[in-house]
Amino acid sequence: MGREGYASLSIGKIASATGVRKGNLQYYFPTKTTLLRAVLSYQVNRQKDRWAKHLASAPAEPRARLLTMLRYENSLNRDEVVKAQAWEKWAFAAHDEEAGTIVGGWYDWVTGQYAILLAALRPDLDEAARRGLAACIYAQMEGGGPFFGKSGRRARAPRAMSALMESAGLELAVNFKPPA
């Protein structure tokens, strides 16, 4: 899906690319949509595992821990395959309710993880404020994806922008003031 896009993808192309007979594939996944939902669910679970593994190797100090994860997000923004998958994931989720639920589950999980990181850094914030702040930080990091990498063109953002996004995320976390 990341290479061809949802619209041009077919069960036949998937079967050919994987070396699985089309009939066998269709036995388990009768439609392209059911197959892509399964792939999306698998990708989300792999993403959670990778995120948790990266977090496990992060320093214990709260500020450094958050910065490590922001840098991890930026490394994903520079990965062409990850970016292509993200764009296709968003498009698929926008048109398929079940895919939207899977993607929504990812966002709930990852913002929950950032809220946990923020709890150590900002114990003054209540859970709702931490969750909202986590969503803002993650949206900023993920939304920067189109500015990284080549996507068939020259990179639109130098490494300096990557560092700026990390710094902005950290500054937002440290200096955020909830509305009164």
C-alpha cells in the first residue's frame, strides 16, 4: 500500500508480490479491504512494540526521556516507507470506519504514552491537561512528516528543522500553561 497506494492495489497484485496464491489469500481475506485492515492492525501493533522498545532504552531523567522519544518520532519522519504508509493509513482510515477505529486506537495509545512521559516531567498538570498536551506534541511531530525526506523531490527541510521540532516539542512540554 505504501508503494502503490490504496486505489491501485489489488488482491492479485498482493498475491503476486507475496508468492501466495490468490485463492489462498482470498480464503482468509475475501476483499482488499479486509486484508488491508489486517495489515493496518499488524502495523499498529508493530509500531507499539517498536515505540515501547525505544522507550525502554531511553534515559530515566524525564526531560531526556521525552527528548529521546521526540528524536525517535523525527527519525520516523525521515523514513520514506514510514511516511508513505502513514499517508495511506490516513487516507484509508478516512474512508473505512473500521480502519479509522484501528488508527484512532493508535493515537489514543501513543498520546497516552506521551502523557505518561509528561507526568514525570510536569506533575503540576492534571491527566486531562497532560493528554491534551501529549496530543499537541504528537500532532506537531507527526504533522512535520511531509517536510522531511525526498518523496521524489529534494528534501524540503534540513536537519535544522528536525532539531527545531524536537526543541519546540520539548519547550511546549516544559512551558505549557493550561487555560484557567
